[in-house]
Amino acid sequence: MISDGGYLLLVSAIDPRSAVLPGDRPGDIASLASAERGRCGGTPLGRAARPAWRPLRWSEPDYAGEPVMTAGPYPYPFSGGYEKCPSLDLDPMYAQLRETEPVAQVRTPEGEVVTLVTRHAEVRKVLGQPKLFSREHAAVADALRPEAFLVDIEGDRHRAQRDLVKDYFTAAEAEKLRPRAQQITDGLLDAMQASSQPADLIELLALPLPITIICEVLGIPAADRTQFGAWAEALVGLRPGAGEAEMVATAEAGTALADYMAKALAERAARPGSDLLTVLAQADAPQVDAKDRILLAIAVLVAGFETTASMLGNMVLLLIGRHRPAWRQLQQQPAWIPTAVDELLRLIPVDARDGMPRGTTRDTRLGDVLIPQDTAVLVARAAANRDPRCFDNPDELDLRRAPNPHLTFGHGPHLCLGAHLARMELQVALRTLIARFPDLRLAIPEPDLQWKHSTMRGLKALPVRWTRP
């Protein structure tokens, strides 16, 4: 799921002192593997020179008769955040702001005052109009994001990078992969059936399924895949306030991934295959230089499985815990699985905090509020997904809800590239798990479950039990 949520702080702490690329010529992939580690004649894969970020705070501008925000800023995040994940709950403050102050000021733990948007229509507008609400314009705010990734760029540059990989992530391509996803899921659940109890569903299904699929799309050998889970967890876990040890681990993971992808792309340049890495290595796209191709390969890999793995674990937790009747309904009505997956995507919050900021490129009206230029704006997709203006009974789980215009995958030019693939994997996994393990249940009470310290809500483990036939 390659979107704001999936990319949040993704691979942004690659150590500029060690992970570097030649970058002398656009697309010069073949020279990457020979680059001296830690030094080169090109741009470091790390902190770029950017103007210092100064948190923006709303004041009373000289707009005669224009509504301005006077309340706040409210302490943010409202509950949990990175260090104490609020499990599957959505803090009631989101609903309060959505009804009373849908364009509000919040103050982050880092001291930044930013604008938080909570209603569906306004969130959709922010996501869909990058000329007004630009990731490029807010990139300086991301102290942990020194490099420009796909979600950080707009316009022609964004389009050129996305065009390199988009043909691998269409609905038709996802359907072609469904039989393979079923085969992988069957094998993983065979192994789980034979394992001892309690078994960790994250380790045995939620993580290996999407890792296997995205690695096969990229063309990464099976023998190399076991290391990616730890690397991805370190990268996605990077967040403001992380300790020195975490920063070091993240830098090491980023460097390892950059080295791996540089070598893999160099190999495909010399010996092409029929995979996505070959496309990245050989595509005639002078707008996308060698460094950006490596970053794109890393992003596709990590975002291609980390968010799906977390969401699958969260979905199963909700269904076998708080919503057990829905689990039984899906046993009886497996045809509901596609709409159920989208409803779970709507109802379950994805982010530990609300994505990445966008910057207003000029004075911009949002709802009844005029937002000054250079304001940092966050969108609360989870709050928008429960907006009663858009969804009937928004806090209820409706397995047959349709249409379901949730914003979990984003909207507009940055709509999640892997949305079709993620949906397919989640559908296959849930359908098969429910059919084969009808009495699956938690092995420990939900309050005892351990959550990752991450930018996304995800379980460290999901211990389960079942009755053997």
C-alpha cells in the first residue's frame, strides 16, 4: 500500500555518511554496485540541503470578514501516538473536532503548530489538489525525511516516477496474481495448522504473504527475503522522538537496503529479466535518475508489504475479538469478503499519527476557513472515514457497505499505488483463514497484545489458538 500512510517516514533515515550513489548520469544503474561505500562523486542518499523549517502558527491575518481559527492549538496526538499505540480505537477528539472545528490547530510533541483537517470533503480536497496543498511545499517540515520520495514530490517529476512502476499495480495485474496469492496462503496455513499453539498469525501469515508477493513482483530471490522484514520494521518505525539506538538501527537498515537495491539494479542492467527491477534498471526515463530509481525500488518493497501485513493483523484482531459475529457472518457468506475488506479498511485506523504534512502554496479556503500560505496541513483519514456526512452509521461495521468511498488509500495523484494488490491479498487471506480456522480465537486478552512503536498501527505479534480437527 504505497500511500501517505504506507510511506510515512519511509527509508528517510538512510545514513548520508554511508549510503551514497554515483548519480553522475541519470539512469546510470550499472555503475551503482561499484560505488565506494561511504563516498562517491554524486549526491548522498541522505540529508539534502534545505531551508530550515520554522513551525507556522496561525495569527489574526488582515482578511476583513474572513473566518479564522481562534481555538487551540490542541495537544496532539490525542491519544497514544507513536509511543503508545491506541490499538484499534480512534480518539473521540477526532469526532469532536470533525463536528465543531473541522479545520483546527494542533501542536505536535515536536513543538510544531499545524492544521488538522477531519471532515471527508475537506480531506478529499486537500489530497486531491496538490497545487494548493503540496507535499513539496511542506517537505522541509519533515526533519526525518531528508530525501524526496515519491510521496514528497508533485507534478511532472512525480508522474515520471509513478509511470515507471504503475503498470505492475493495475487491477488486472492484481487479479493475475490472485492464484499465486492463494497458493502462498494455502502453504502458509498448512504450516500454521501443523504448528504448535499458540501460534503467531503475524509471523506465520500476515507478514510472509505480502513479502512473498512483492518480492516476486520485483524479482527478488526467495533466499534474500528473510532479511527484509526486520529492515522494513526499522524503517517504518522511525518517528519523531526516537532514541539514538533506534536512529542507528534505522540508518543501518536504510543503508543495507540501499546497498542491496543498488546491486540488484546493476545486475538487472547487465542481465535483464521480466520483473519490476528490470524495468527500473532499463527504462528510458531521463527524468528519473539513478538515485531515484533506488529509492523507488526500496519504497515499492517496503510499502508493498509492511502496511498490508499490519492491516491484515488488525483486521483479524477486530473480527475474532470485538466483532466476533462478523467473523461468523463471513463464514456463512464468503461472497461478502470484498465489501468486508473495504469496510475494515474504512473502520480501522491505519496511522499512529495523521500522515505527512502538506504546505499551502497560497492563501487557500478550506470549508469556512481561509488558510494562509505556507501553513502545514495534516489530514485525518481515519476521522474522515467516519464522517456521518458521507457514511451512514459510520462507527458501525457494515460488511456489505457499498459504495464505500473511504480514504484509507488516499485520493488524487498520490492515491495508493498498491491499492489493488493490497485488496486482493487481504481478500485471499481473510477468505482462506476464515474457511480453514472457523474457531480461531485470541490466545491472550486483547489488552495484553503488544503494539509496534511505529508510524502505522500494527501488532508485534498476534497469538491465536484454534481447535484441531
